[in-house]
Amino acid sequence: MKNKLSDLRNHLFAQLEAVREASDEDLAKEVQRATSVSDISRVLIESAKVEIDYFRHIGGENSASSFIESKPALPPGKATRQ
């Protein structure tokens, strides 16, 4: 899978810009498109939550996920928040 969570974020911001920049005659169409993008995004996020819960229950890391990006490694001596 080539799309990551950051790609979804970029698509959402692009759609927000399209709504904001739409002409009066195109606004209704862009709002309808934004609603569709939002609905699909919501499903993807819920799916990612299930994936995270699965990794928590099996004691694994989300590095096996092709959608959720792993956290970058911290430099030595830096504490992580839990």
C-alpha cells in the first residue's frame, strides 16, 4: 500500500482549500465532494484505530502497518512520553 496517514491528511487539507477557493457556482459541488472525502476519511481512521488496538493486544509495534507511519527514532538520551 502506498498511501500513508500523512497522505490522507494532505488530501483533507487540499479538499478544505478547494472548498474555500470554490466559486459561488461550484461551492455546492465542492461541499458535496468534501462530505464524501470526510466520510471516507472517517472509515480509514476507524480502520487505523482497529489496527492500533490489534497491535496493542498482541504486544507488537505498528511498524508492521503499511498505513500508520512509525515514530521516528529519538536521539540517545531522549525520553519518550507514554
